[in-house]
Amino acid sequence: MGDRHPLFKPLVFVGGLIFGFGLGFSHMARPEVVVNFLLFEDLGLPFVMFGAAIVSGIAFALLPRIRDAAPLTGDPYERRLKPFDRNVLIGGAVFGVGWGLSGICPGAAYASLGVGNVTILWALGGMFVGAYAQGYWRSRSEARDAAPAGAD
């Protein structure tokens, strides 16, 4: 981690600013746009999401053929498969419910704050509480699984 390119963090910061500006400019950081999408009244959001998925898919397909490692980190390009288990289902359900209740996803929540939506602080607080609860639950379950079994 210490051997990353010196421009890694500044470029990540600039990338986040560009991403947030794009969300704000396209009005995707407004909860009412997300709620209208979930009610099938405004289909602009899926076009933005599918456009991003197409660009990402092309990048993931082409970059490993052009370079053998990421330019800023030096990490090799490889697929990192995660298991599809109960945690994925529960996490997806919690994410979806939170998205529907707040009208915003985590990435756009910060951009929404940047465009002046101060009430989004409630959703951001809920995200932090949920992340803390998940980390606490996972650390307890890992500690329980790692505990030595008693003698018979």
C-alpha cells in the first residue's frame, strides 16, 4: 500500500469531484429523481446507470489487454470473485430498503450534500450507523468462529 504512485490520492480526489459534479449536474443527486425512478415515472436514472455500466465494462475488458498492471497502484488486473451468500442477500436487501426510504444511494448522498440538500445528513448518519453495526456484527461472528472449541 505504501508503494502507490504519489498522484494516487490526488487523482482519486479529483475523480470523486468529477463524479460528484456529474451527479449534481445531471440532477441524479436529487432524492426526488431517485424516487420518481423507483415509481417508474422518470427513467433518466437507468440511462445514466447503463451508460456507466457500458463504459466500465469496456474498460474492464480492454485494460488487461493493454496493460498488465494498474498504472497508479501496480496491482495486477485480475478478477476477484466473491461468494454469493446470505450476507450478500441481506446486504442487498438493506441497501435497497435504505435507497427507497432515503431516495438516494450512498455515492450520490455526498453529492446531494454538495448541492445543498442538508436533510440528507439523516441518510448519511443512517449509513454510518449501518456500516458500524455491520462491522461490529462481522467482527463478533469472526471472533466466535475463531474461538477454540472446548475439549470433549
